[in-house]
Amino acid sequence: MLADGHEVSCLDEDPDSHARLELGLESSWEDEGGQFTVGTGLEIDALLTAGIETADVFVASTNGDNTNIVIAQIAQRRFEVETVIARILDPYRAEWYETQGLHTICPTRVAIEMLEADVRKISSERESGEQLGDG
């Protein structure tokens, strides 16, 4: 997102996450225009320090569905961020919250769809090969 000219602020409770942001960059995260704040998304002060009040987009992508849902709702309701996206691993929860107006990304659902597509493709190729061999 930085390479596309966007201002990007990352909030993470693990200070070591900062180093991962710099992988593939020619200079430091900050020199590239990024901001890094140590804290959790459940801390209003940390969200404020990270710049949530001026954010156009907010992505909640912690390791926990519950945390992502709560943080996303804080961004939507308290800070009125225009676009809020929550990563939710449980496909059923992701679908339910989507119906409640929360934009969700579900990596589990994406993986299931990819697996199903591959199985169908392989199955179809096998059936086609067997039909050719039958004649």
C-alpha cells in the first residue's frame, strides 16, 4: 500500500513485527512513509496514536476472531472509519457479521473454495482421460 502512495499505519503488540514490515523494502518502514505503533487494537490510546481518527480504511487482522470483530466495530461505530475490514477465520461467523454490515475476509473460506476448485478440476481431468481411454 505504501508503494501505491497510501499512508499506512500498523498497530501491533509485538515490537518485532516492525522488522517484518521492512522485508523487501529498500529503506526503513518509516523512511518509506509508514508508521508503526506498539499496542493493541483494544486500547483506544493505541488506536489514536496509530491515527485512527484520520483513517479512511481500517483492517482488523489479529490472531483472534473475537478481537477482530470488537476492534472493527470500534473503528466503525466510535471512529466512523469509512471502510472497515475484519479478518475472520470462522466461515459461519464471517458470513453472519457480513450480513450485519461488517465487511469480512475469511481466509478459511478462500482456502476451502480453492481446494474444492482443484478437486473438481482434477476429477474432471481424470473423467475426461478415462472417457478418451474407453474408446
